[in-house]
Amino acid sequence: MEQPNLSYIENMSGGDKAFEQKLLDIIQKEFPEEKQVYFDNIEAENFKEAAENVHKLKHKISILGLVKSYEVAVNYEHNLIENSIEGKADFESILQNMTDFLKTL
Amino acid sequence: MNCIIIDDEATARAIISQLCSNVTSLTVLEEFPNAIQAIKYLNQNEVDLIFLDIHMPDFTGFDFIETIKNPPKIILTTSDANFAIQAFEYDCIVDYLVKPITPERFQKAIQKAEASPVKASNNSNSSEHVETTSGNDLYVNIDRRLIKIDIPSIYLVEAKGDYILIKTEDKNYTVHSTLKKIEEKLPDSLFLKIHRSYIINVGKIIDIEDNSVLIKKDVIPVSRSNRPELMKRLNLL
């Protein structure tokens, strides 16, 4: 599985380390909240709402440089809109991958 | 140019704000996590440019554009490239940025905005803007306008397919919504669902007969399952 990285954040910050830390702090706070809302909607079988959650999580997937994972999320979002959970396991392993990475920062 | 940022994601707002800080000709006046707060701000303030997320809960970026009168220049920001075609339907949209936004692409968008002939407009005199919601008000989207309804004046809400009919003391409103959605917005202390197609303002009941209530001039059926709750709510002698 591809590994998250900080390439995008470092590129867009232009070397502003204070901003990089600020952005990571926001992600560290926002990501678990968004993840929880997604899991709650999946548990309640609110697939349309879960698709919205995946849509929002896609941005953080791309911020952490996960190009292939982003495509997995795009497909899963479309499946959820069609009330299908195909791709759920793959998507949730991406979330776990991101969670593990954020813990190391 | 003065600008505001509208995005429900804090991470996105921080990134756009940072990218703006690298452009000397750009000043970020405010950031908003939803469109309603931004509309309130635009009622009082003039801006040249808006960075607008499309995908926001309840009130999307396109809803926002259709609500404000004479919108200023807008750069759309989204994680979904599929909305690009729809974006071209609006003259005010000068560019379309797909997240994650790179500094190079951002710079290009700013150049487009600066070169765009679309004029920023003063929205302060517009009568079509939304005020914030307060405890007694409900805002409904009708013909691209948010109309304020005084909640206690509502006496009946009726489901009609994909629409609901809201009846008030003065006027009736047909709104594209569901009974479930409006039920969540109405206070339990005043309103009660008495049938799968009807919510009534209990205080407006004139009389109750068998399995129906008379409310104003409307006779509304009461379903068997909802009748006990209705009876509980009455101050019976």
C-alpha cells in the first residue's frame, strides 16, 4: 500500500514551517471527526450521507499524497451514491493508513 | 482585491488562506464554514472575490450563487472535477480549482480573476439576501430565494410528493422538501405529526372529531398510531 507523505504540504507552504504545523494540527483535529461521522453513517446505512463524508475525506487523502488511494475513494463514493458498499474495506484501510501516519507526526 | 473564503472544511480554509497570503494584491477579509454566514456578511460588506466550495451540507456553493444578487467574482474550489460544466453556466465564476490546490494553479486563478471583466457588486441594498436564522424563524428556499417564515404562524404542513405545503396565518408556501426534514426544524412544544402526511400546530386546533381535527378551515385526518400522542398533548377537562 502507498504511504502518506508531506510532499504537498511542504510544496504549498513554501517552507513556512509554522504554517505546516498549523495545517497538520487542523488535520489532526478534523480527520478523526470526519472519520467518525463516516463510520456512524455506514453503521446506520445512511449511504448517501456516507458518500458526502467520503467526498470530504478525499481532500485529506490527496493532501497526504495518496494518489492511488484517492482513486479508490472516488470509486467508493460513487458506489455509496448508488447504495452499494463495494470498496468499503479498501477505503477503510486507507483511513487506517492515514490514522497510523498521523500518529507518527 | 478583497476576498472571503467559504468552505465547510477547516483544512481547506487554512490552505486557501495561506495561498492568499502569498499574493500581495489579495486580502482575506473573512472565512466562513457555511454559506449562510457568508450571505449575512455580504449583506453588510462588499467583496471583490469569493473562494467558494461547491460541496457543502444543506446549502451548496451553487445554491449560494443563485441566492445572492449580483454576485462578485467567484473562484470555485472542489474535490470533484465533474461540476466544471455546470460552473460555466455562471458569468460570475472566473475559475474552477480542483483540490488539492497547488500554488501554481492558484496563481493562475488569481491572474484570471484580476483580468476578468466581471465587476464586483455592492450587495448591501439587496432585498433578496438571507438573514440568519433565529429561534422563531424558518427559512425556505423558493425560486432561488430564501424566504423567512415565522414558525408560530405555521398551522399546517402537508406532504405533497416531493414537496411540502406550508400553511401560515397569512400565506401558503410550496417548498421542495420532505415532511421529515421540516419536522426536525419545528419545535416539539408547538407541532405534532398526526398523520404520515400532516404536521399540525397543536395550539391552532379548533376541534377534534373522531379521527380528524379541524384546524383553520382544514379537516385533517389523525392516524390511529398518532392519536394517543395527540390526546396527551391536549389540556383535557
